[in-house]
Amino acid sequence: MILILVPFGSVPGRSPLRSGVFHSLPELIAALVKYLLQHNREPKPSVWTAQAKDILAKVTRARAKLNRSKRNAHWAARD
């Protein structure tokens, strides 16, 4: 049995690929091919909604938090 979990939003609608269980690799491949053929008939462009400055700000905050976490773990290990 092959379990497929697709990240939320990456496959629109009620596609069997959104969250599906396939009992064989050929069954999975057939579902993928069917989805791609249907999707490519009427493709829709991805719309980028985030501003670069917002993404970079999030990265900066995440990096600072990660660095604090590593520093705290280092000092906790020394005690």
C-alpha cells in the first residue's frame, strides 16, 4: 500500500492526489498521469503573493530564534 500525503494547497480541488492510498505503483502512476493530463488542459499560473521583504524578515526571525535555541542548548549541556 502506498500512502500519498500532498502538502495543503499544492493540489487544488478534490483530486485523488490530495490525500490518497494506492495499492500498487502502477495505480499511483496512473493517478499521477491522469491528474497531470487533466491539469495541463487548463493550466493556471501560480500567483506569488508574498513580498520579498516579508520573506526575508521571516528568515531573519527564524535564524535568530534558531541561534538562540542552539546557544541555550549548549549552555544547558554544560550544567
